Amino acid sequence: MWAVDSWGVVVGLGLIAAALGVIAFVRYRERETVTLRRDVGLARELRELAGADEVRAAAVDEFELAIYQRLFYASVVAPRIRSAAWALLGTALAVTAVLAANAGDGLAFTVVTVAAAVLAVVFAVATVLFAALAVYHTATTPRVSFAESYAAES
């Protein structure tokens, strides 16, 4: 059986997995824009097909509401979440560089350790900032809703 005697290998594999995870997450979220463009075109076509039929128009309204809610997420919250994910990866890489450079002696290792520590702090602050902005926008930005207009019709 293969045994891992070096933490460096484990940390390296963990960093590779984290980087691939962040890249996959960001790529998945970027595809949302393509889907939204397609759905907006579909909503236009459905609106034309609905014509004067109130039931079909109401169904298109519901579909458009879902699109607007997703547009809010894709345009306001998602970029901040993606930025937080990149900053978190930067933090992990910088902390790893601090630990790796701290193992050596000499002026060069000290300079690299200090520089990597400064980068780790900057990335950590950016991670917290972007995550806080995402939470703030999720909690405070008004949502598109047709609930009031439906209540007025009843």
C-alpha cells in the first residue's frame, strides 16, 4: 500500500483540488448569463404567442418574474460570490507560500515569507469584503415581485 510521508504532497494535492473547484464553480456561474439570454428571447416569443389570452399572458408573467429574479442574482450577487471564491483561493495559496517559505533560513526566505504573509492578509480581507457585499446585496436589494398586482386583481 502507498503511504504519504510528506505533508507537502497532501497540501499540493489539496491546493490543486481547491483551484480546480474554484475554476469549476466560476465557470458554472458564468454559464448562467448564456441561459438567461436564451430565456429572455424565449419570453419575448411567448409574449407574442400569448397575444390577448390572459391565462397565457399570466404564465408568461410568471416566467419573466423567474427570469428577473435570476437576473438579480446573476448581475448583483454572483460576481461578488465569484470574487470571494477567487480571493479565498488566493488566501490559501498565499498561506501555503508563507508556510513553505517559513521552513527555510536566510534573507531570501524571510523576504518571501513577509511578502506572502502580506498577500495572505490582503486576500483574506478581500474574501471577507466580497462575501459581506454578497450578503448585503442579497439582504437589501429589492426583488421584482408581482404579488401586489395579483392581490389588487382579487
